[in-house]
Amino acid sequence: MNKSRIQQLKVQACKWAAENTCSKQYENACDEKFAELIVRECLTFVEPMPGSGDIDDLELEAAYNQIKEHFGVEE
């Protein structure tokens, strides 16, 4: 991930935190949302193509689900 994309995700996370939390929780919410956005971005690289049924896709799906579970990412 390049620095520009990281900065975009940070801005998006801070904007979300500003709109969805009070000032006391802002910094923590911003950090948590930033981490979530990074994990979601990473998940896009291992998300299997629906319907192909290829063994590689099954392995990707397993990795995708493990990453989501490990980081607690919900749909």
C-alpha cells in the first residue's frame, strides 16, 4: 500500500470518527476505524471470485475468512 493510499484511509477514518463519536472517544475511534479500513483493503487481495470453484479460490476463501475472524471484521 502506498503512502498516498494510507493517508486517504487515515482521512476517511478520522472523518468517520468525527461523525460517529464524541470528542473524548475520537482518537481511539479514529485509530480503530483506520485499522479496520487497512484490514478491509488487504482482504480485497485475497477475496475469492464467486462461482469459480477453483481449488485456489477455496484456499483464498479460507485465508479470507481467517483474516476476517482474526481481526474481527464484520460484513
